Amino acid sequence: MNKLIEKLRSNLSLKLVSLIFAFLIWTFVLSETNPVRDKAFEYVSVTVTGEQTLAENGLVIIGNWTDKIKNLRIDTEILRNDYFRVTADDFKVTLDLSSIQTPGTYELRLDVAEPPRIIRVTGMSVSTITLEVDRKVSREVPVQHRIEGRLPEGYWMGEPEVTPETVRISGPQRMIDSVQKAACVINVDGLDKSYNDKMPVTFFDADDNELKDLQLTGGTPSAIVKMDVYPYKDVGFDLSSILAGKDKVAPGYIVKSVTVSRPSIRIAGPADKIEEIDSFTLDTINVENASATIVKTLPVKVPDGVILVDGTTEVEIVVEISEIEDVAHFDNLPVRVIGTANGQVTVAQSSVSVDVRGPKRAVNALRASDLRVHVDVDGFEKGDHIAKVNVGLPRSLKDATVTAQPVSTRVKVY
């Protein structure tokens, strides 16, 4: 039993010694050899040359071509000892644009200068790049405005002012030629206060489609947009004190009515200002000794800061001056029959009463003989009919009101 334990102890020591020697040999081998390893370098920067030559030739590259070389990866072989001594910054990668002289399609190769410790480059995420080149042109484009959405109920907006009125755009000819319109697009949904801010200019083609991928040198231009936004209200006119000398019109005449060309005007402005305005008063009109209707155009005056929304700055006032009216009554006026009926005619109502309302002097001068009362039976066939009683007046009473009693009569044709 003791011999067995002794053997195990002896073997264990041997094994331990063997392990130590193996480690020492492995360390020696590693220190005396330098194997080749694979290594990939990410995010290697690319230096672009010849851009000045491109610009001097009046050319521009179409599209976001720099994105293609932004995250360049280079695969290499490198000695193990140098593995951590070389970084992506040690590579010199160049793209030369100076060979581009005219518009067209070009395929250019990336030139790589390897760091000294690199054994060789085995691959690149991008080794060549295809470029579309066009002429660079510039032009002036007028800037308009476009409104999208709707203001909240009860709000008004003024005409937007866009500054500057034109913008100069530069870029590839094919893109610049496609631009037909330019506008600042203003979304007014929920807008309840005036606007004064910088906005990007949006460009459109001939079919009014937005040019979203437009490539412009210097980026998208902007413009200052100023637009008034205020609450509004409709305000009427107070005509109660508009007349001067109302009780002193010409003898026998009265002011029959005063009317304004529109019942109200819409105003807009700061809430505290328009809330104070309940009605508009106008300049007075003198009607002293007036014997005819007066028509006047008067200015609408509003406080500073209040806007007449529809641009109305004047209204027309009509002061109707008419003679005092009277009524003349006539009884037993004979009814004449006019027209041709298809047979003999009898009229149930041989006379009527008539009231004439009109200017006092003309009505008072009216005589029964001046009135022509008749019924028209032209074309009546045999049988019973109802005919209207008509009353003719002199020219001086052409605007008078006439009432016959009865207003109609039965007519018999036999």
C-alpha cells in the first residue's frame, strides 16, 4: 500500500515538472516567432482632391456621392507584433477628381498608400466609385407662398409677406432646369397668433410636384415670412345720429329712411381692441332744407391696430327724402270694360271705391275724373270669370299706392 502511494506521488511531481517545461517552451516559441495575422481597419478616412479643379470647370457631382466613401473598411495582412501598432489613421486613401473635365459618368479608383507595417491589402469595402457629373448652373426664382390647413374658427389672417421675393439657386443643370416654382409652405392649422419667422423654400416642377431630392449648392435657401393672424368680428353701423337738421327738411317733406350699402363690416385685430368696438359711427349728413334723396359716400374709421378685413374703407349712405304722404278716397267710380270677349259681357260690379296713397300735394290735387277704372276681358270665352279691377293714375302719381274695393269682380260672357 505504501509503495502505491509513493508511486502516485512520484508521478504527480513528474507531471508538474512536465507542465512547467511545456509552458516555458511555448513562451520561447512565441517570443522567437512573428506569424502573419488578418486585420480589418474600419472607418478609414478618404481625402478628396481636385474639387477646386471641378469647380473651376463649372462642374458638379450629382447625388450624395461622399456617403459611398464615408465608412471605408480595409482588409489587410499584418505581422502579429504589429497588430496593435497600426490604426486606421495610418492609411492615406485619396480620391482624385482632377481628371473630370466634362459632364458625364466617371468610374474613379481609390488610391491607397499602405502604412509600412502592413504586409499587403487584401480587400476594400469600396475600391472604385461611379460619379455622375453635370454642369453647374444658377438662376433666380421668384418665391411665392402657399397656405395649408385652416385657421381656428373666428380667426383671420392677412396676406403673407415673403422676404426676399426671389432666391438664387445653384446646382446640377438637369435639377435646376426642373425647378418651375418656389414657395414657402405655411401650415396654419391651430395658428392663433401672428407669424414672423424664417422658413425653408420648397421647390416644385411644372406639374406642381414637390422636388424633394433637389440638390442645391449651399443647401436649401430660406425666407422670412410675416403674416398677421388676429381674431375677427362683424360690426354694424349706428345711424341714429348720422343726420343733422333732420327736423328742418323742406316744408312738405320728410326723411323717409336712412340705409347703408352694407349692414356690417368685418374687422380683425388684437382681442382687447376689437372687443371695445360695438358699432361704427359715421360722419354726419346735413339734410336741412332737403327736398330730394341724398346719396353720400362716407369713410369707415377704425382705431389704430384694427384691420378692415375685406378692404372696405367707405360705405354709401342713402337718405331718402320724400313728400309727406296723404290718402285720397273716391267712391262710386264706374268700371269700364276693355278688351274683346267671345260674346256679350256683363260685369257684376259696375262701380268701386278707390284709395290713393302718395305725395300730399299730388294726392290732394287728384280728381275722380283723373282715375281710370277698368277690367280687361280680352279673350274671355263664354261662361263666368273673375277679373281684376285695375286703376290707372296720372304720371305725377306713378309711384303712388292704389287700393280698389273690391279688388276683383265677377264677369259673365254669354
